[in-house]
Amino acid sequence: GCGYFYGTIKALHHTIRNQWRQGNDTIVELSVTYDRLDGRTVTIPVVSVWSTNADGVIDDYRVYFDLAPVYA
């Protein structure tokens, strides 16, 4: 699936807007800019949430976004 997805765009870039940490949990608000194959650029909002275990290793990772504007 990832190979197919990356074949539909030229490039992407993440910009962190905000980040919050509470214990082992982290929430990050981002803007992700996609360079489309037709030369247009689209930026969408994204939120990532993850938790780490006692060793600092990510043990739960979730990403929330809507890709529809990238393909509109």
C-alpha cells in the first residue's frame, strides 16, 4: 500500500505546528504539504498521537487526517 501511495505523489513535507507531552503520551499537530504529480501543492492538517512504554519505545501510534483534498 505504501508503494502505491508514494507513486501517486511527487513529494511530501511535514511541518510541526504544536506538540504536547503528558507522561508517556505525545500529541503532535502538523501541516503536511503534498506535491502532486500535476504540479499543484496541497496542504492538509494532521494530528499524530503516540504512547511509549517504560523503555521509551513507541507501543501505540495513531494518525488522523483526510487525504481527500490531495486527490480533489
